[in-house]
Amino acid sequence: MAKARLDGKVIVVGVTGGVAAFKAAHLVTGLRKLGAEVHVVMTAGATQFVAALTFRALSQHPVVVDMWDPHSPYDEAHVALGERASLYVIAPATAHTLAKLALGLADDAVSATALATRAPVVVAPAMADSMYEHPTTQDHLQSLRRRGVHITGPVVGWLASGKEAVGRMAEPEAIIDEICAILEAR
Ligand SMILES: Cc1cc2nc3c(=O)[nH]c(=O)nc-3n(C[C@H](O)[C@H](O)[C@H](O)COP(=O)(O)O)c2cc1C
């Protein structure tokens, strides 16, 4: 059988609290179909949109939400997963999480993993156009870009508000293409 594009790769997927969180389910499935081992970390906000159980079932691995969980299979999940990752992708990335990443805050599993990993990091922002265009968000994206973080999207399209505007998360297929391109170029 031909080798799948992501065979042998470990992809950690960070999911944050935006409406597009459901699309991360397609991302996880798409990555696994290409042969990747996928682990999911979520913010508490993300669990308001999609249950951790969905990602556990789709990834076939425990999902990390609470860094303080005494029953966690990891001693320090963010360090363990950060070190194992071939690539860390945060999709969707909220304005709030982008700000934390830009500042190096690490008070949840998603942001702490971003600091703990030395793998390439891809973020897929998704938010209302007003939040995306805010100078604060733009500054944070600039900082992340300067540090070599790959920013994919957002694209112009239908937003939850009903507007056609910028802020829609890049489609999972486009994010997967970018992940493959980054890993194949290494
Ligand atoms: C219904 C609803 C939808 C939201 N959608 C988004 C979104 O698409 N993008 C975003 O940046 N914030 C969105 N927010 C706000 C975030 O959930 C909020 O800033 C939260 O603190 C994000 O936390 P997290 O980054 O830790 O997940 C939404 C809030 C609500 C109540």
C-alpha cells in the first residue's frame, strides 16, 4: 500500500472557543485519513461548542482540557504533547487565544502547549470581522508571524452573524494542505 502523506507524523490539534470549533472535527478526521497520529487539546471555551468526547472518539486518544486533572494520563500534558508533536495546529484560534500566544501566556492546555513545543505551529484564526480587523488582533498576528508561526486564513465568507466578510476559518482541507506542505519542506 502507498505511504500516506502524514504517516509517522504526530499532529497536535488545539481547539479554542469559537463557532468554527465544529470544523476541527473534520480537521482531525482528515489528518488521520492521511496517516497522522492526532492528539487534541482544548480550551474550556472550546468545550462550550464541541464536547471533548467527540475529539476523543475521532482521534482515538484522550483529550486534554484541564491541565490540573489528577486523572490525566500525562504528567505534564503540554510538555509531553509539545515534545511529541511533529506539528502543532490551533484551529480555530480565537482572538483571545491569539493574544495569549503573542504574549506567551500559558494558563491553559492550548497556550501552554504552544510554548512547550519546538515543532512548527500553524494557527487558523476565526472570528467576527470586527474582532479580526481590530488593531490589537492585527498586532498579535504580526508578532506571531515574526516568530515564524504560520497563519492560515481567515478567509472572506459567510460568518455566524450572517455577514459576508473576513473572519471565516480556512477550510479544514486548506489547513491540511498547508500542514502537509510545511512537513514535506522539512
Ligand atoms: C456564541 C459565541 C461565539 C463566539 N465565537 C467566537 C469566534 O468565532 N471567535 C472568537 O475569537 N471568539 C468567539 N467568541 C468569544 C470567545 O469564546 C471568548 O473570547 C473566549 O474567552 C475564548 O476563549 P479561548 O480562546 O480560551 O477558547 C464567541 C463567544 C460566544 C459566546
